[in-house]
Amino acid sequence: MHRYLWVLPWLIGFGAASHADPSKPMGVAPIVDANSGQLYGAATGADWLPARDAEALMKKGLVFRAYANDGSFLKKTTLSKVRTSEVCANPTYRPGNKAPPSPRSATLVGAPWDAAPRRPSVLDRNSPVYREAVSAWLREQGINDPKPTLSQLWRIDLEGDGRDEVLVAASRHRGSATSTVAGDYSVLLLRKLVGDKVATLPIESNLYPEACIAECALAVHQVFGALDLNGDGRLEIMTKSSGYESTTQAVHEVDGTRVAKRLEWTCGS
């Protein structure tokens, strides 16, 4: 028996939800981070537009829906463009003068559909099952940490098929801001059922089997949210990576066992 099959009850959800009808147009959704004002880009059905191409979609009066990190709907707002920051990579947008400010942790989605049809549940970060799963994956990458400290542990049905996935973040950093000790790491992993087995897929990772001096600023990765940004019924994973004097947030799309980064922005050096 596979070593992780006994944890299937933790990973399998109940009550399957159907995907959106692929024959219907899914529309276009510009995506903005409420805190930085950074335009990630836009989702256009099966395609993704980087910020430089998505600017043309940011028309006056376009209504955005604000979602918290846990997927709860907050409010509607409209945006206006401000001068691009010298320390941020993408165009910057803020709520208009008559609109109340959005919560700092919110994601703004310019789409009419419900971008949060399913919301995550938070699991106990001291779970021995997931600590062992992370430890086993790290050993395969040449990193030994028998008792990793988990910083996040979310369970959510990303694909709407009634089977829950698990997102788990962990890190160990014993070096300076720009150096690492051998064995330091920061990872954000996806645990999902593939057939009758549980697969561990990296979403973001920095691994340092050997020490690195002066040129290795380890970024700590975490889940920022999980939203249906292109209207296909499946949830994309939004991540936040905090490094030395910089922050990067990104949108990742999951297709089977493939995780692909679709959009991102960076502020800082």
C-alpha cells in the first residue's frame, strides 16, 4: 500500500461541483492587488494577458469585486490609474476618489462571476501527516528536516470535482538576509490525489542543499488566496513571496499534475 493512502479521508471532499460550461464565453477579468495597487494582468477565458497588455482593458467605470484571502466577498469598487511606482514592476491602480479603500489583503477581480465558489478551511499546522509529507519531499530534493515547521496548511477543492487538495507552506532559514546555511529552504507545496495516489507538487520553492553567502536572499512563500479568475469553475492559486527588500505575488494555474505560473508582479529591488 502506498505510504500515504491512509490519509485519503483528509484529502477527499464530498458533494462534487460541476465545471463551468466550456461552450459559454468566460469573459475578461483584469486582476489587481488591493494593497500595492499592482495590476497582475488579466484572464481571458483560457488565455492570460500580462499587465502591459491588460492595461487596455482598464476602462473608466469598470467594476471590480474585492475578495479577502479566505475567499469571502467584501465589496464592489471602481479603480483609477496612478503613476507607476519606481519600485514596482507593473502599472498601479487605486480605488477612485468616491470609493472607500479596499482591505489591504484583498484581491480585486474585474469579472461578473463569483470568483470564490469554494473557500478554504485551515488545518492544524502541527499535523504529523503533513509534516512527514513535507519532510519526505524535502529528502527527495536533498534537504533533511525530519520535523519541518509548517507556516500554512489549507484544504480546498481547487478543481470543483469533490476532491479536496491541500496547500502547505514551510521554511527554514538560519542564514542572514542574503545568505543561507546548508539545508535552508522555503517551499509551498500542493498535495492532491492523482488516480489512487497522493502526489506532492511544488508551487514555489527555494532549496539550498549547500551554504550560499551574500547572493542568496531566501524568499518565504505563502498562499495568498485561491480564486476562479478566468470563470472556468476551477480555482487558481495566488501566492506571496517575501524576500530581501522585495515582494512578489503570482497567479498559478493547476492542470492535472502541472502547475504553471500565469501572472505576477514584483515590488522592490
